[in-house]
Amino acid sequence: MILQPAIIALLLCAALGFAALALSSPASWQLVRHWQPQSGSRLQLALERRTYLMSVLVRFVLVSQIAALLLFVYNADRMAVQFVGAMCAVGTLQANAWGFPALLAQIALFFAASSWLLLDHADRQARDYPLVRLKFAALLVVLLPLTGTVLALQGLYFGNLRADVITSCCGSLFSADSPSVSGTLAALPPRPAMLAFYFSVLLACAANLHYRLRRRGAWLAGASSALAFVAAIVGIIAFVSLYIYEHPHHHCPFCILQAEHGYYGYALYLPLFAASACGLGVGVLAPFSARPGLRTVMPALCARLAGWAAAGFALFLALATLMIQSSNLILLES
């Protein structure tokens, strides 16, 4: 089973990404220790030439890891037909103990990679590259361990997949009777879940729009974006999925990715992930706006990110509301 093209692509992407970051770690450590843009020494000139090549290499690795999240989920959904008991990606991910940890690690890497790419973009806009130490320290402390974790978990997951395993369907995992976290989310009362869902996403829209217009409250834009992402996932499990399936007990957040449900999941998740990454980027970048060389660059960049985050959350909310309004399911009595 590990010889399937998509699995080979994912493992190669993870392995090559980790190898590239690991091989560049000594040079990254040298940049963190010895980077002095005000110096004209031979070492500094060598470091400046090296940082261009390393930044291109890391950008390529991280963009591929961002794309790998979509491929991972798509492949898990397509492989469901190969397991007895599986109806969607849930059954594939539950085929052994490493499926969901691998997915969560890939999601964490998605947000870490997007934040690093934004840091790198801001750094390249300034003449003296004031964020070099920070971004390469983050590479060593955050990105390298995360890529290693993703590689290890995917290796364990794909290496232990067995076609003769009887796995569980999404109905058992996302059931109100399940003692797991997913069961707790599925058992949430619809009305409070709706209130929390709309409040959190609207708060993220408002906080990012406020920063876009006033250039204030970056921490609120970042924190509310993280909160909105969590609340959105909870809302999809608790009630949005019910309206899409038009079934009062089908809470799976993965079946909505399938053709029989109009691929609605992609329409919801793509703007949600993009908006959350942009909103978190505002929170990550804005604290460095006062640094020399970034005072004219960073506020404009953060304002654009906040505008994209607000638009993304608004699009996500509009699509979710449209799916609810067009459904024949009556979940709440007026």
C-alpha cells in the first residue's frame, strides 16, 4: 500500500523537506550567531550571499509542505474504498494509531510554514534584512522539529497501513455517544454552537478589518483568527455538516469533501485556512513594525494581510450561511 503514487509523493516531500532543512541547519546556526548587517567583514559578506540561497531553498520546502496538506487529506479520502468499514477519510485515518496525529502535525506545519514565509517576505522588503536572525532561529527551533515530526508520523502511518484491517466509519467517531473529543463536539447543542460559531468568526472579521483601517490591535487580530479557526472547525462538526448532509446525526467534517456532497468541504476549508493564516500572520509580523528598516514596510504588509483575513473569514461565513439556508433540514424550531 505504501507504493501508491500519492503516498510516495507525500513521503518524498516530507523526507526531502526535512533533509534540506537539516542540511542547512549548520549554516542557519552560523547566521543566527554571526549576522551583523552593519559590518563589512568577509564573514558578513559570505553570510549575505548565503542567506539568499538558503531563503530560496526554505521557501521551496515550505510551499511544498503547505501543498502537502491538501494532498494528504485528498489521498486519505480517496483511499477509503480500500478499507472495510471506511466511508471517508476518517476510516483511512483510523486504520492505525498514527493517522490523526499525522494530520494534526501537517496542519501545525501549514500554519508554521505560512508564518515563516510571511516573515521572510517582510524581511526581503527591507534593505538591511532585520529579521534574518529571527527567521533562521525559527527554522531551527520550530520548522526543523515540525518537519521531522511530520516525516516520522507519516512514515509510521503509511508504513503500518494494512488493507485487511477493519476500520471504523465516521458515524462511530463523530457520534454523540462516543466518549472521545469528537463525540463531545458532535453532542454540542446546536443553538449555543451556532452563537459561538458566528460570534468568533465575526469577531475575527471585525478585528482584522479594524487593523486594516486603523493599524491597531494586531494582537487581537491574530488571537481572534486563531479562535475563529477553532470555532469554525467545531461549528462544522456541530451543525454545519448536518445542514449539508440534511441529516440530524451525521457530523463528519470529512464527508463534505466528497463528490456526492458537492465538494462543499473544499469551498469551506480553503478560505478558512487562508484567512486564519493571514490573520495569524498579522499577529506574528506586527510586533516588528518598529524595527529600523521595517517602519514603512511592515504596517502596509500587515494591513494587506488583515484585509485578506477579513475577506476570507467573511467568504467562509457567507458560504456556510448559504449552505445552511439552502438546506431542507430544520434543526432549530423558531
